[in-house]
Amino acid sequence: EAGVTQFPSHSVIEKGQTVTLRCDPISGHDNLYWYRRVMGKEIKFLLHFVKESKQDESGMPNNRFLAERTGGTYSTLKVQPAELEDSGVYFCASSPFGGARETQYFGPGTRLLVL
Amino acid sequence: SQQGEEDPQALSIQEGENATMNCSYKTSINNLQWYRQNSGRGLVHLILIRSNEREKHSGRLRVTLDTSKKSSSLLITASRAADTASYFCATDAWSSGNTGKLIFGQGTTLQVKP
């Protein structure tokens, strides 16, 4: 069974540009989460989807971040316009339906560097 | 405020020795999970322990949970060089509602010398 995949693995952009990150959860997993780790800080929750619905987006830092999960399969996280402080590693995780309190399986992360 | 805090921040041991990492948290939890991250790689799930459990084992890993002290420990026995990684505890707090979002500690960096 394929794990959680993320694309791209790395992205280097200039301040003010737009970047879109993609996450493909494990097939059949209804719960999808986005987390990020900025330099020197702990991994922090961004938001949670159940299928295509946003259940909790309390961790989204500001309105420059937009997450979507059309059709309840893969998800995208767009940062527009990117700022220097957005640099970090963005992780996606998934867990099965009814498994919001179960093991979350993480992807390898996307390393974003904003110059 | 940070839910999970880990101790020590860094640990260096010789191959074959045991490594113990501790995690403390602040609020009531549903479960606590331990993850490993090798340098530049993703998070690998190690163990999930529920709030009504006190101890779990998986291979060379042993996790304990003391909800009265709001703390957990991860013991790696007979360590190997391949265990070199960062280890994170993550809590699923009751205050999070039904979202299951995890709150991570800063992590412990373990170095196992051959």
C-alpha cells in the first residue's frame, strides 16, 4: 500500500511569489491534516479535512494560506503571496474514517524556502 | 502554550546502550504518539498509547504513560546506529474536540555512535 505522498519535495521561491503544495493521502483515508515546522520551532497543526470538508482550520496562520481538497482525495495548500517567514517544512498526514483519534501517517514533507 | 515538552533535547550514546526520552504535556489527552524523523526525511510513526493504557511495547521500543503526572517516556533498548534520528511525542488533546489534531514537542535528537 502506498503511503502519503507530497509534491514537490523541495521548493525555492522569491518573496511575493505563489507556491502550491500537493498531498496525496493513503487511499481510503478520509482524514487529512496539514502541519508545518518552521526553523527551530516545533511542528504545528495547520488544518484538518474530513473528506472535502474543513473540520478545523484554527492553525492556518493568515489568509495568505488556502487549502483545498476537492473530491475528498488529494489536497493542495497554496501560499500567496509567500513571505520569508513561510519557509519551513510542510507535512501532510492522513488517517482512516472514524480514525480522527488514531495513528496519523505522515508524508515526507515539502521543504519550502522563500528568499 | 506548548503542549509537549521533551527531555533531553539531545542525547548521545554508544551502540548497544539504552536510550530514554521523556515527554511532558499540559492538558488531558486522548492518546499520545511517538514519531521518529531521520535527517531530512518524513515522520515515521512508532507507537500510539491511549490515555487508559500505561505501557506498550513494539520490538525494541517501550513506551510508558503516566496521566497523573502528564508524562510519557520512550525507551529504546540495545540501540543501533540506525536509531540515530529525532524523536517527537505528539498529543491528541481532549480540548481539540473531534479533530484529532496533534500537538508536538520540540523533539529529542538522539545520536547513537557505532
